[in-house]
Amino acid sequence: MAKNIYIRGDTYYARFQIAGQPYRQSLHVRVEPAKRSEAKAIRALEKLKAKIEDEVRHGITPPKTWQDAVIAWNEVALSLISENSHRRYIVSFNQCRFWLEDKHIRDIDGACLRELIKG
């Protein structure tokens, strides 16, 4: 087994450091009697390390969801717009929520908005 992988219960976990910061996370791979599950865990570890490496060293952040964008907007909105306008935006966000809440910002395009308007 790779030195950065260990078993906890019936799941493989990863333990590694990037830029001096320790990381311990589940690899979401179940331990199976076959050797195949260990190979899956190694691939999952490589993928996880690459993702965190991109985030930490290169400033590449994962895609934001619509909900993340609304929360970030709300944190600064009251200082930029009136309370009445803020309340109206919140009503509009609640109306759009059903169509947009599980989407990433990059996936909201003209076709998505047309579906929302038809809805």
C-alpha cells in the first residue's frame, strides 16, 4: 500500500502535506478484498493531491455554485444598495432558487435562463 494511504473502517484515507499544510481526507473508496480497490485509492489520492495543489500553489479555486455567489453578494450588498432594493433582490433570488441552486456559475447560460423564464 502507498505510504500516504491508510485504512479507516472500510474506507481508504489519504494523509499528505502541501506547502507545509497537512491534509487528511477520505478517498471515498471502499476497501475490497481484490487488489483493484487499492489501485482506485491510489488514483483517487493522485487526483485529490493535484486538486489541492492547484488550489494552494496556483490559486486555482473550484467552481462556485449559484448559492455561493448569492451568499457572497449578500455579504456586501447592504453596504452598496438600499434596504428596499436588497429585499427586492432577495425575493428575486428566492424565485430563481428552484432552477439555479444546484448549478455552478459557469453552467448558467442563455439556455438555462430561457428554461427559468419558461418555468
